[in-house]
Amino acid sequence: MKKKACIVFIFSILVMYLAMLWLSISNREATALPKAVDEQIVLVQDGELISDGQRTKIALPDYFDVTGETQLQFTLNYAFSGRTTPSLILQANHTFMTIFLDGEVLYHVEPQTYSLGNYFTHIPLPQKVNDGHLEIRVTVPASGLTHVSMPELIIANEAVFLKQQLLRDIPALVLNTLILLSGLILLGLSLMARKGIDLYKMLLRGFLAINCGLYFMCESYSIVYLASNARIVYLVDMLSFAMVGPPLLALFGWELEDWRGKLLRLIAGVGATVAIAELAISLLSGIELRRLLPMTQAVQIAGILAVITCLVYGLIRKKSNRGLYFGGLIALTGAIDLTLFLCEVGENNVFFLKIGILSYLLYQMYQFVRLLMRHSAEAVRESYYKTLALQDPLSHCYSRAAFELDKNAWCGETVRTAFFMDLNNLKATNDLYGHGAGDQLIHAFGDVLNRVFLSVGKCYRVGGDEFWVFCDGLPSGKADEMVRALEQATEAYNYDSSLPATLSYAIGVCDTSETQSDLNRTIELADARMYENKRTIKQLSPVS
């Protein structure tokens, strides 16, 4: 039942997530993707022609230094002609700017406590057949930042730009989606985990995956471009970045029992504390959150060095751990991305890191499925052993152990009728025809008892040839009726049976109403009457 609930939960989340993603894209006017037929964009900067095509990226310095209240200003002369209205698309970071068109304010960003981080702004521009004057002023307040990236300015049809951006981001978006889905699956699997350490580990893995997915999504230009609130994206970006390391280190440390596990868990605790402290300081003092990130970066570097140290120590001491191998893989993929970023190769500087983290999450899911299968196999074995202990495999009646359990649970006020039976001629059958014939006799009598007493009581095999049946609340005369029904079923079996031995038994019956509800006394009387019946049968037959 839990498996089905988990599958339904994961499928529902997947459908909901895809639906939300589709709605967020389809509801934007830009996704209509009109064709820019005969589109011409002409831009002139400082008297020089810089573009006459459908898409223009304005060449500006990547960074400029800030000294106190700094302002950068540049102007563009532009002319547009075509069927669609182009937009000025800004990708900015840490910048507050005002854009003027022919002397009037076209766009303005107010300085706020938190910068917008990486964000896109798309500003519709009117078509101008004649030259227009576009003036952009970028102002950076004295907030402690000393090295500020310039905004990237692109003038293009917004729908065409969005389509191109989505196509470039497809590999990154696929990986981000897989990481998010793996987090949802891990959280769903945690519903199937047993209480205790397995549950906590699975919840932590799910949190790690969702946190990583959110961080990588916030770093994707397409998601940032589609986001309606860049400030929320920025805050989620900063917080999820700070919380990538602690759960990862905690999971690595959880799998180690020596000093390596203690070290990794210690750094994970420090990292979580630093992340919470950074958020509190930023909210209480108004300090730019990005300025506090060096503390998180220092903890992350310490964590990477600790993982590498633990991995090398394990290889030297031959104390291998697969979790640490994945830690080494994540460190390696991070190093590759860092090298590509420093060499300015490609736009996505965390692509290989995503692959490393996704590989680790898939490994964790595989490990949990293996653990779940082992627990299921143990549960099946436990149920089988319990069945063996409580049910006699030969007669299919309950065992003596089952009777003792039932006896302890029975209430003394309930009227019970005890039927005690002892097979006749079992020893002689074993001697004459072998123990196989004797086992067939026991099996046959168990079947007869279960058929007769199935609806009114429970049958027990308490010894080699001894069978007990207890019935609750039989009405007056019903016990005699059950004795006759057993006789008739035995005669019918003997008539149809091909066994060399005849099925017969001695029986004794007693009701708790005869012993003032004393169950032990009832058992004694039923046993005594059964042996009395057996002596009678012996007197009539020379074989016993």
C-alpha cells in the first residue's frame, strides 16, 4: 500500500511541476514567437555603426571599479524598421540604472537593500524611422562592492531572444529538472523508509536534491528571464547556494564511523550555522547578502579539502567508501567547471557539477531501493518463520505454540467447548507401512478437522497424534452435532481413501460451563474423557 501511495505521490508532483512550468512559459506574451521578417536594427555608438541586424549585443567593458558613489554613462543613437517592435534586454548584476529615451525616463531601478543578482529586464522600444537618442546611466551606490559587472545589453525581438535562450539552456534545464525530480522521489521514498536513521537520511537526501535543483534553476538564464520577481530568485539563489554543502557533507559523514565521519559532520554543522547566521545578519543589519558569502565559500573549500583528505586516507588505509568516491567525483566535476569558467569556455559554469551531484543522488536512490528490497525479504522470511512456529505444516492445523498464545489472550468469561482427539493405530501404521503412511494419516485427519470446524473454532495439533479444537459459545446441543459431523466426515474419507490404514480416533469433549470457566480444569476433563474413549476402543479392537 505504501509503494502505491508513493508512486501516486511522485507522479502527481511530476504532473503538477510540468504543468506549472508549461503555464509559466505559455502565459508569457513573448512565447508567441512571431517571426521577425525583414527586421532591421541600426545602432550607432559614438558615431560608429555597431549593428544592422536582427540581434545586437552591445560591446561594453565586463567590469569597472567602484570608488565611492560611482556613475557610468554612455549613449546610443538608434533607428528601427520592420514589422515587430524590438526590446532592450538587460542582463544585469549588482547594478542600479536609469535609461533615458530622448530625454525622458524609460526605465529606472531603485537602489534597495538586496541587489537583484543575475536578472533580465526587457523594455519595449518604439520603432523610430529617424534617429533617436538612447542614454543609459549606471549608478552603483557605495555599498561595499568594489568590483561590479557591467550589464549586458541586447536589443532584439523579445520572443526570438527567449526562444534562442531556451534552446541554449535545454541541457542545463534537463539536468536541473532531473535533480529536482530526484529530490521529490527521495522525499517520496522517505515515506517508505523505516523509522529512525533510514528516514532521517532519506529526508536529508531529498532536501539536498531539492536545494541543489533550486540553486541550479536560479542560475539558469531562462528561468531568471521568465521569473516575475527577480528579488525572490536572487534570495533563493543565495540561500540555496549556502545550503548545498552542509547536507552533502552530513551524508558523507553519516556513512563513516571513525574520525572522518566526525570531521565531515562537524564541518556540515558549521556550514549550516554560517548559512543561518548570514541570513540573520543580512535581515537585521541590511548588509548585502552577497557580501557575506565569503564565509560560506570558506566553509565549502574546507569541506572539499576534508572530503579529499578522507578519500585519500581511505585509499591508503584500504577503508574504501562508495559515498566518498562520489564526493571525489563531485569535487572533480566542480574543478572541471571552475577551469572552464576561468578559461571563459561556455556560459554554463556548473554543468559538470550538476552531473556529479545527479550521479550521487541516483546512487542514493539505488542504495535505498536495495535496502528496501532487503527489508522486504527479511519481512517475508520473518512471516514465513512465524507461520512455521504457529502452524503445523503437516496437518495445516495451528501448533502448540499458537494454542499457548491464544490461551493467554482468551477471556475467562467466554464459554468454550474443548474437543480432544487422539489418532488410533498411528504407531501400528508407521510400523507396518512406514512413516510416510503415518504422515498421510495425520495430514488427512487435519484436513477433516479443518473442514468440519472451520466456521466454529480453531484446530491445533499439540502432539504427534493429538489434536485439540476449541469453539467459542456453542449453543446447547451443538457440541454433539459437531461430534456426529466429524464422524460422518471421517467415514466419508475412509470410504474414498486409498490409504492402507483406516482413519479413526478417540475423542473427549468438555465445556467451560462444567468447570465454572476454569480453562485448565476443562482441558483436564476433556483429556480424561478422550483417554476413557480410547480405552473403550481398545477393548473393542486388539490393534492400538
